[in-house]
Amino acid sequence: MPFVEAVRMALTTLWTQKLKSFFSLLGVLIGVTFLIAVVSIVQGMNVYMENEFANRLVGLNTFQVRRMPNFNMGNITDEMWREWLRRPRINYGDASFIQAKLETPAIFSRSCDDRTQIVANGKSAKDIRIEVVDPGYFTIKNYDFSAGRPFTAQEARAGLPVAVIGNDVAEKMFPGIDPIGKSIAIGGLPYRVLGVTTKQGTLFGMSLDAFILAPFDSPLKRIACRLGYMDEFHVQTPSVNQMNQAVGETEGLMRIRRQLRPAQDNNFAIQTAEGALSGWKKISGVLFAALPGLVAISLVVGGIVIMNIMLMAVSERTREIGIRKALGAKRRDILAQFVIESATISTVGAAIGIVLGIGLAFVVKATTPLPAAVAPWSIGVGVFLGIFVGMVAGVYPASRASKLDPITALRAE
Amino acid sequence: MTDVVIQIVNLTREYLMGAERVQALRGVSLEIRRNEYVAIMGPSGSGKSTMMNLLGCLDTPSTGEYWLNGQEVSRMPDDALARVRNKEIGFVFQTFNLLPRASALQNVELPLVYAGTSARERRDRSRHALERVGLGNRMDHRPNELSGGQRQRVAIARALVNEPSILLADEPTGNLDSATSADVMRVFDLLHRQGQTIVVVTHEADIAAHAERVVTLRDGRIASDARQEKVQAA
């Protein structure tokens, strides 16, 4: 079987007719480029959403008890929205009830947040996120400190006016000055800065460092928690399994406390990192569902182009086929030769497509905050599709070539 | 019995040209023995080409029998014929029929590729065949880098590389000038002396003069079959 010879001949043909080859490869090339790029970007998004988005905003092995889910990417109908607004808010009692009854070991933190104006060091800033939390919050969010320290349980219990500030707030309000021990005025009251958290960067262009944290029972509660209600109750467990267990327990405890009958739906939300991702999962699901269609269209077009190129090659090389048959090539030898040639052309297209797709993914990675990650399986699929499309496209021209009558073929010009 | 390489019994071949039935061969019987050097002659339309195609197993007869080296090939299917062409027949064509994009060596290797010979053996035998026709120093040249005579010698090397039962040449000097023609015919004479069975289809008397036996066809029948004194190569 002249396999190597057929591949080599196909490559020679490609090389000697560069422009024609380029156009014949275009369909497969675009299809595979698209496949690799979309898969890479979506995979990158997945990694990003899981590591950065969900775990930073929700926390590792953490869930939040809320009135309504806070990450909504899916379709929310007016009816759903109205139902959410009718729900009772989470109150302090709910938090202490769960904290007291939960059997799974866990770290807890109540939290309320709002945006307000702050004044410090003779400067003022508007619309800064202020949040009152329990000391466990620093563990839950896995905050590191670039200076100072978090507030202690004693400070929290006493409700002292102390604060931990994000890196952006420190840089903006205290440029070139050590902010530790300085005072920030929020709602007219001074808070002493205890610590600055390490810079976390941005998420989709939003800063993760523009916040001020104060003890839950500090005077800031009156600004952040309106009417004695709470925005979120954070629960962190040591492991995923324990988290799932704690989620179940918490759901039960909340239903008991709200006195919900079995037929009634939950009138609260338990937000896990996974739940926060559900909207994104829907989007990436749609992308992955549409992808095969888009790739298939360009591959079909690419296959037809290659088939035409091969039909041309067969008629241009009728004489060669005649010679080969005269020298003892069987039908299947000729068939194999042209199928291999067609598959080689298509595979070269796929290979270029893979390189371009990876390139495109890296361009996206370099120019946007999305970390595109090339999926090895998509490269495998690309190579397979290249070979497959080429073989399918080559069968008809090759079978025509193999059926040529040697006498007629030898007489061809 | 083993001495007879080709045995043809009452061979006919008809073609349909549109609605018309053309009888190219009308009952030809012929026997060619091992190490014979036969020229098949005749004017155009005499059935020469049909004869050549049938002898070369490129075509099958309408009726009659064709025994090649003890095998009946007249009723064989396509792939079996391909195998016979590969093992038993070495073709030399008027237009050389070399693959333009392959080197001389690769052209000579081609029959061995289809015979399933290993790459190393292919190379060795092809080199040897090219050396036999005096082209040991031109192995890596492509056909367009060779003269007409050299090309035909590459084709002869390719025809010989599988050690076929017959060397079948169709107007082997038709595209060559007389000096080169003489050159190529000398190669044929040499091969004949080495024991090769050769059948040359030609309409040129001076080419046929090299053969020891001349079969003349006319209107699809054998008009004469005569042994002759072989002329000495000039």
C-alpha cells in the first residue's frame, strides 16, 4: 500500500499550487479554527467563572442564605420577580437560629451592604461599598492583609467603630500614607482603619478592592442594614460534602422557622457558587449546542470544495491513473491513493485551523480579561474532523478514478 | 509446454462505435515461445493496437482464449488482470508514460510498489534495473531533466524491474530521432540476448528488422508470420 507515497504526493501537489490549495482548504480551515477558538474561549470562561467569579464572590465551600438569588443570568420572568419581592427578608433571628441549630461544623457571618459617601484625609469619595460583617467573613472570603489586621471577636462583639478597607480605598484616600490607625468618616462617624486587604484585581472590569468592612454591630449597621433586616447570611464549611449537607440542613431549618408546609416552595434562596454559575452554564450550554451546527456548515462547504478539487485532480491526472493501472495498480490502490490525498489536503487545512484557532484564543486571552484555555480534546476533534471530511469528500472522486478504463486513460492528454 | 509464453486461440474483439459494430480482430491464433523476439506489424486499422491491448491484459477479448504463462487471462476480472500486468508484463510506450513529478528511480519503483515489495528491496532492484539500461548516474533526475532516449530507457528499466515474462513495446521509437532510436533498439537487442522475451508493435520496417520473427496483421487477421535473419545492430 503506497500510503507514504500518497501523502507525500498530496503535499507536493499542495505546495506547487499554493493559491489553489489555500482556497480548497479554506472551508475546513474556517470550520476547525472556529471549533478550536469557541471551545477554547468557552472553556476559558468556564475556568474563569468557576475559579474567579464563583469562588471570589461566593467563596469556596460557601453558601449564602438570601431573600432572592443574587447572580441571575438566566431569564427571569416578571412573575418570578414579583414572587421574590413578596418574600420575607432574612432577619437576625434567622441567622442566630441557623447558627445555633446547624450540626455541620461551619463558620458564619451575617452581612449587610450599601453604598455611601466617605470622608478621610481631607478627601471625600462617593458611592463606596460599605459592608458590616462578622469576623468569620475574613476566613470565608479568604482575605489576605497587605497591612494591619482584621478586627477581632472582642472588637466585633463590642461593636467598635473600626474598619478594614480594600486596596483601592487605601490608595485613593491615603495616597502615600500608611492608612493604619487613620480615621475614615462614614455617615458622620469616624472609624479607625485596622487593616488593608491585598489587591484582588478586577472581575469583568469591576474592581474587587473598593470596599470598607466594619463589625456587624458597629454603628455602620444602621446605614447598611435597613430596618433590622439582613442581606446575606454566609456559611462556610470545611469541605464540599459538608457544604452539601449543610445546605440541606439549612433549607430544613429555614422551612421550620418559616413554618412552610410540604407543598409550599421555599420563600428564601440558598446561593452556592454552583448556583451562581447556573446562568453561565445555560449560556455555555447554548454555545456548545450551536457550535456543532456552525462547524458542520463550514465543514460541509469545505468538503464539497475538496471534492471538486479532487474531481479536477482526477481528470487532470487521467494519464497518470492509466500508467499506474498498466503497471499493476488495482482498483483499491487507485481508490486508496485519492482518498489518502484528499484526507491529507483536508488534514492540512485542519492543522492550519488548529494553529489559527489557538492563536485566536491567545489573542482573546491577551486583549480581554477572559483566560482562554485550549482544550486538548478540541484539537483531537479538529484532527479527526479534518481526516474524516477529507476521506468522505475523496470517496466519490477516488471511485471515479479507480473505475477508469486503463486504455482510455492511457490515451488521455 | 513451459516453453510457450503466449498462446492465443481464435481471438476476436468487437467494438461498438455508436450504432456500428467494428471488428478489430477477426480470429487470430498465435504462439510465442520463451526468448522469442517478435515484431507485430501492420498498417493503421489492421488491429495492431487492439492486439497490443489484449496481449498487455489491458483489455479482454470478445471470444477466444489467451493463455499467458500457463494462466488463462481472457476471462479474468479487473483486479486479477492488474496482478497479471504487474507480474508478467513490462510495458514500453511510444510516449514513455513516466510520472512527471517523480524521479527516475521512483518511476522505476512503481511496479514494485503495487507488487507489495519492501521499500529497501524496491530501491535495490530499481537501482539495478536503471544500471542495466545505463542510467546509473541519472536516478534522481525527473523525466523533464532527461533526453527522449533517456526517458525511454527509464521506461524500459521500469518494464524490467518486476522480471516480467514478456516485454511489450508499443512503437517504442515513435517519438525519437533515428540516432536515439538505434540506441534504444540496441538495448532491446541486448535484453534479448540476455534471454528476455520481447514483443514489439510497430509500423516501421527498420524497427521490425531487429526482431527474429515478424507477424503482419491486415484487417484483423494474420496476413503473414515469418522468421527472418536478425539484422546486426549498427
